[in-house]
Amino acid sequence: MFNKKFKKYFNYFIFVVLAFFPFIDYFVRKFNIPFSNLWDDAFIVLTFFVSLFVGAKKIKKLLNNPTFLFGVIFLSVSLFSFYFNNYSIFIYINEARILFEPFLIYVAIVLLEPEKEEIHFFIKSIILSYCLLALHGMYQYIKKVPTPPEWVDKDLEGAVIKTRAFSILRGPNILGDYLELSLPLPLIYVFKEKSNSRKILWVISFLIISGALIVTLSRSAWLASTFSIFLSSFWLSPLLGIVFILIALMLLIFVKPIRIRILSLFTRTYLEKSMKSGGRIYQWTSGVINASEHPLLGTGLGTYGGVASYSYGFVARRSIDSAYIKILSETGWLGIVSFIPWVSWGVGSILTRFRDEKDVIFLFIGAGLLAFLLNLFTQNIFIAMGPGTIVFWALTAVGIVYHD
């Protein structure tokens, strides 16, 4: 009885922390609480070890979990890559910690196997938390809060775009990454709720998150979310999918900042800037070249793009705007062919459950996760967005263990 009650309260505790992670992290660091730089690591490690104790009987089941097995394979490949490339272990540990530590939340939730009510509490808490982020972001946009000049392309957009929503996060793209994960979640209750008044509440939540996502002016989050919402709505009903695309096209045509942000991608000026040193196309090309020179195991985690590689002189840039190309460059083909199923197997399983069980919770959790994976093509959010990656793994886990 004690274990069952403890497990229930502990599940609610970790779900509250996960849902409100951005706010907790912001205030812990803002007020310089002792060990503020370590609180998130401590939370993850504590959650993991408690789950090992509470869910000990499920460890054998975990060992047959494909996502867990692919994670172990990818970790092994990264260790081989480090060994054969022979560089500083501190660089490897730094990157490996950022990459694998959030996955412990997935392991913990699978072992804890929360009940249906606890999972709905978690999803609704995420919606509330991210609606608050969204409202704050929209307030910033309306008040025209000044943003750093590097967030706007002055040559292509400076005449129209003066500000971008970022809320309490480090930038508009990061806010966009959070919102793309949560955007489909209110739709679960739009379809599940029987009360029309409650349906309206969830529709409003969806519109709030949508509005904030728009004013982040994050193209990658827009495109990833549009594609995933279109697929999920079309899967429910082709008519819904067509209506959604028509609405997206109207926004593109009639909302000037959206039109400028999207059309600027196809201008000659953008392509020329992107191919110069530091631009996206330049980064991607050099990353593929780096991988072609070290095809099997890459150059090692932490050696291509990111603060570690920059600080130790591996490359002359702090980031690489594609998680997939970064992984390919750092761990080679062995790494990328284990990384992709590691992050996507659970998403595929969740969407398969919708096909088989017809419960919209699987469809819309899967839609948010799919948007996150699509965004990895043009953003390195798996490394740069630690808290968001934690929520990605948490949502993947609840989609796997959910049972009616």
C-alpha cells in the first residue's frame, strides 16, 4: 500500500516538474538558488533511481523495449567513436550527458508506468504551462519588446519584422520548439470531451498556442507543425486536412510577416548568405564533408558544432543547425543508423496504436513528437534544447505506456 501511494504521488510530482520545467528553471537560475546549475541534473538522476526502486519488476520488460535497445546501441557506437578518435574525455562526457541524460526520463516513466488519470494530468499540465508561455510571448510581440539583431535578417526582413516572441526562454526558435510539441495536445480533449463548453476551452488553448507559435516567426517550427497537424487531421478526416491547409494558405497570403519569412527562403540573397561561412547550407555541406572523411564512426561526440567543439578548436562555430547532420558527422553512419530509430521508434509505435485503437490521444501525442523530429533537420534542438528534449522523451514514454 505504501509503495502504491508513494508511486502515485511521485508520478504527480515528476509530471508537475516536467510540465512547468521552463518556469522552474527560469526562477531557479534568476534568483541564483544554491546549486541552480545542477538542479535539473539532480531531478533527472533522482527520478531515474527512484524509478529503478519502484519499478524494479519491470526492468526485464524494459530490456525488451526497442527504443531502450536502440539507445544502448547508439550509446555504444558513441563510445567506440570516442575510443577510436582519441580526444579529451571531458568533451565526450559533456556532449554525452546532454544527449543521453534526458533519456533517463523515458526510462523512468516506462518503469513507473503511470495510470491513465496521471497521464491526462500530465498532458493538461503541459497545455496550461505552455499556454502561459504562449500568452507571455504574444504580450512581448504586441508590446514590441526589443530582440537581438541576429534574430532578424536585416537584408530581407528588417523593414517589416522588428520583434519576435521568446517568452522566458533563450530565443524565439526555442519557444517555437516547445510550442510545436504542445500544439496538438489540446486537440485530444477537443475530440474527447463531451461538454461543448469544455471543448471551447480546449479550442481556445489550441488557438493561444497557435498564435504564439506564429509570432515566434520560427520557420522551422511553423513548417514542422503545419506538416504534422495536416497529416494528423487528414488521417482523422480528409476534409479536416483540406480545411487546415486552406487556413494555412490564407495565413501565408494575408499575414505579411509570415509571407516574408517563408518567401525569403527562396530569394537569391538568402541562398547566397546561407552558402557563406556560418550559413545553414555551408554548415550542412561541411558537416557532410566531415562525415565523408570519417564515414564509419565520425570524429566523435562534441567535435563538430556546439560549444565544446568550438571551445576546443575543432570547428570555428558554436552550432550546427541540423541534429541529424551533427550526429552523422560526429558518430558516422553507424551512429546515424542507430540514432534515427532511437528517437523515432517510439513515435511510430504511438501512431500505430492510433491506427489500431482509434484513440486520438495517440494521434495527437504522435503529431507533436513528429513535429519535433522534423525540426531536427534544420535545428540542433536535441543538444541545444535540453528541457524540451526531456519533455519529448516524457511524451514518448506516456504514449507508449498509456492504457485505458
